[in-house]
Amino acid sequence: MLSNTVLYLIGFPGTGKATIARAVCAQAGPEMRLVDSHLINGPLYEVAGQRGPVPIPPELWARVHPLRVAMRGVLLDAMVHLAPPERSFIFTNVLVKGDAEDRAMYAAVESAAAARGAAFVPVLLRIDPAEHARRIVGADRSAALKLTDPAVPARYAAGPGLIRVDHPNLLDLDATHLSAQDAAARILAHAVARAAP
């Protein structure tokens, strides 16, 4: 279905990024690989013995940033130089407007896609605040040490918003009333259309 395509699923915590990304992988087949943001944080939490849900202790959170920077470089380098040419990837991240580190992360993934000669398809994932509040308190999120604070959706809604993306392949997706499978199908249909020569 897709070959050598890099999808970048961007949304706030609790909007369903990882769930939708897994559905994308299931529908796209074995050549689509998920690079979830928690691939980076998870090993650090494991080493530090972080077992309960957030809040993450400040001394642990302070170590997330350097790990993210280092892992970002290593993972993207491997994607460019080691991954088979037909392989596709879906990345997930929270990227906020006005945050320099978030802008650098976006630019790094976009540049790595270009270095691979891959089609790059950014996806901004949005849901309405009520649905966001419902999703963020899910038991599966707590088990995965993800943010589960029901006040967070309102704070994000009042904040600067998601990173601004100016790319011809952008998909701005409101998934409020979509199942993960339906959202994945829309993302893949859009990606296939944009990746076509």
C-alpha cells in the first residue's frame, strides 16, 4: 500500500496518537513501523524504577530531554542509513506551537524523510475537549505511565495549540467521532494519494 513513506502523527497527550498509529500499522502491513514517543521515555522510566502513573519526579523528567535528543539522532540515523528502502514509518509526538525543542524535533524527522527520499506526510490530530477529557483518563494510559490528568485537556485548549505545519502533504484530522480504525484508514488514504508519483 505504502512504500518509503514517513507519517508524523502530532497531537496532545490523550488524543489517541499511539492507538491510531497502531491501527495504521495493522492496516498498512509489515513494512510500516511505529516509532512512538514512549519508545524514548520508556527505557528511562524502567531504569529509574518509575512504576506509578505521572507526575514524573522532576529529577527524572530532567533526564528525558537529553535522552530524547540523543535517541532522536540515533533513531533517525538508523532510519536513513539502515532501514530497507521500501520500509515506511509512523512517528508520534506532542509538538506545541512556539516550543523550540518541538520545532527542532519536527524539522529533524522531516529532514530524515528527505534524506531517505521518502514521502513525508505530517498529520495534526485534533479532538474536541470533551472527548479529550474522556480519553485521557483511560486505564491503559495509566498502565503505560502516560499523562492521565483530567485537567490537562482544558489547559491545552487554552494554550498556544499544536505546532504550525506548512507542508503540502499535511492532513489536519478531527478524530473526535472516529474510531482508531477509521482514523487510520483516512490517514492511509491521504498518504497513498500524496505519495503517488
